[in-house]
Amino acid sequence: MLTRRQFAIGSVAMTSAGIIGRQVEEARATHFNTPLPIPRLVDAANQGNSVSLKIASGRHAFVKGKPVRTYGYSAPILGPVVRMRRGDEIEMMVENALDTVTTVHWHGLLVPGDCDGGPQQLIHPSDRWRPVLKIDQPAATLWFHPHPHHDTARQIYMGLTGMIIIDDGTDARLDLPRTFGTDDLPLILQDRSFASDGSIEYETDGLDIVYGARGDTVIVNGVIAPVAKVPPGLVRLRLLNAANAQNFVLRFSDQRTFHVIASDGGFLPAPVAITQLRLSPSERFEILVNFADANAVALETGPDEEMGIFGRLAPDGSADYVPVMRFETTTTTPLVKEMPTRLVQFSTASHASAVRRRQFIVNSGICMDRTQAGEHTAMVALTGINGRTFDPERIDVETSLGTSEVWEVVSAGMAHPFHIHGALFRILSIAGAPPPPHLAGWKDVVLVEDKVELLVAFNRPATREHPFMYHCHILEHEEAGLMGQYVCA
Ligand code: C2O
Ligand code: CU
């Protein structure tokens, strides 16, 4: 049997992809000469809290001189970074100029089910959707993306991803790096495979359906191997894994220590020193990196250990780290040099506050359900969550507004990034042990390798017409039905 890498290399060799292959190879391995594109910042408050997003196809050259078809939000690819202030009400004016149906889901935003943008909230071609988003949650880095069932994976792959920054005044109070595009940089990490003409048209084969679609080239903010020029001081990186399936295992080439200050749902109590950070699909972390030494350094990603031989991005298929982008310092005066020692006040998460406990067994069908091993013969695959695939007509869970529950999530077979809409959670345990400090804050997605216990806080309503989703954020698994719906009243 071919490994996934051999399979990819084999198919490249069989087509006349040599030239594009070399260009991709050169761009990512040697040059690092494309300046990191910074998405346009849309500060909602500066435009009367009304924000337009036009969803349309565009053209974008991943490989120099080879523009190809992409999708974007008011941009050829990706979309703006929308800054929203806590306490504001923001009218989103979304227009679908694609020739296909879509939705816009605000991933991580705490809004009622009827403006969450889930699979029921279809925006048909040339239609508009105008939800009013009431912003009431702590500062955080969120994102938005399509969610139409059976076309989410393709639409995100084609470029539909935007970022949201919630500002509640903490940045200024703590004097954190916050000058967008200078010492506060959005980094949208994805992986893609390029066809011989440089295109990224989404196709899946059997392996993609089992393991999720994985490319062989990392892109950051839509480009291969960019370089960012940063001031020689503290720089904040807002990391978003917007890949369909790949886990990124990030470190710097000199293995310098950096500090995690926030996870999906907002700030941690204090910066957490770390040298390597794993991001699973849809996860966000904000990190502070000190560039005061003025050394150029690369950001690298290592093999996705969850995927064994299938998770390797190194061109030779080895288990090495590959450079993703490069940082060089400018000679400007740094805006921020000191890191605060404390960030925000935090309560400890405990089982005691939960009103009930539920179990979710997530199985993509590559293994038999080990929790039922006694009752079933080997190799019985129970694809879905608790053995059921997504059914838009079925409500799987009913929760009560203002309560917390313990959700125990078990992965059968492979690791699944489990995401819950409309709620934030704290991780109580990972494989029976307390979470490491950088995973102890508020989150909306968690990579479940074995078993986790989550304390989920339900604070937003969702009806049967507009329920919230919970699902695996490997998009090919979500499409295959690893998704359920809950109401909250
Ligand atoms: Cu990132 Cu159901 O979404
Ligand atoms: Cu999955």
C-alpha cells in the first residue's frame, strides 16, 4: 500500500506538474520573499456598526503569474478582519454573489441560534442576509466561514475564511501589542495541494474522506512562504488554523520560548511560556513573541502525529519540521517591550456546577467503536456521533439556558477536533488528567485524541428552527455526518 505522501508524489509525477511543483517548492523552501499579506481591517465602530460582506469568486495567484479561481469575502481570497466592540450591536450586510448556496457562521461568537449562520440559514445566490450581532463576550480572536451542509469543506478550501477580533478594552488596559498589521498580526494557517495549472479546485479521494483533505503546502494569509517584517520588540500573533483537516505543530526555527496569552474564547489568566504549540482545525491561540534580539527566524510546522505517515508535510515525506513563514525585524522602535505578568481574572472550572452529564462518541468509521467492543464483532463501524450521522430534522440534545453541563467526548479511532456552537467551555480533563495551562481557558474547540471532559456553559438561546451545531471540525468528517444539533431554552 502506498503512503499518502508516495501517493501524492506519484500523482504529481504522472501529470505534467513538474513546473508548478518546482515553483511551489522554491517559494516555500528557499525564498520567503513574498511580503505577508495583511487582510483589510474593518473596524465596525468606525463605520456606524454596519459591515458589508460580499461573497464572490475571485482570482488569486498562489504561484507567481498563475492566477486561479478562488472565493472570498469582499476580497479575491479570505476576507477582512472585522473588529467588534463588546456592547455594540453590529448589522452585517451579507450578499451572496456566488452561483451556489452558502451560509456565514460566526465561529466562536456568542449569539442566538437565529443569527449563528448554521446549515439551516441558507443564503441563496444573489440573496442577502442581514443579521444583527449583539456583541457580549470577552476579548477574543474568532472567525467566520460558510456552513452549508455538504459544501462547507469545498467553500472554505476555495478561500472563504475571515477573522473577527472582539475588543473589550483589555488590550489597552494591559498595554498589549495591538497595532494591527505592525505588532498585532493575523496569521491564517491552511494547507493546499496545487494542480498543474496552479489551481486548488477541491477534489476528494478515499483517503481524504477518511482522514480529511490535506495539502502538501502550507499557506499563510493565502500565500506560500511569506515573510513578515516586525518591530524588534513584542509581537502578537493571532493564530487561526483554518485548514480542513491538518493539525499544525508550530515552533520557531531557533526553538525560542514564546507566550500563549489567549485561546479560542479569550485571554488566559497569565501568559504561558511554551516552545511548541499544536493547533487543530478551527482552533485559535494568541501568542506573544519577543523579537528584541533582531534575529531572523522561521515559523515551522512539524509532522501531525495524529496522522502518522499521512500527516507529514516535509517534501521528502520525512518526519521533519518544514518552514511555514519567516520573520525579519525592522529598525523601528518597538511599540511594546514588556509583557504583563497577569492578564484577566479567572474562576476555576469544576464539575460541581454542572446540572447533568452527557457522553458523545465521535467515530469517523475507520475503527470499530471500542466502547462497544464486547457487543459487536470486530470492524463494526459506527460512523457518526453516538452512532448517528447528521440529520437536519433531528434535535439531538436539549439544554437549559443559563446552565452548565459536563460533556464527555470520546474519539474512536483517530483524533477529532470537537466544536460546539453558541457556547464556550472549559476543559476539565484530557485523558483523565487536568489540561495543560494553555488549554485551561475558555474554548470552543478541542482536539479529542482519547477522551475529554468539558464544562459547557449555555448562555444563548436556540430554537428547533435554528438549533446550534456541535461537530468534528475536520470538514470532511463534518460533511460525512459527524455533527449533531442542540436547542437551548
Ligand atoms: Cu467553525 Cu460549525 O464551525
Ligand atoms: Cu473527525
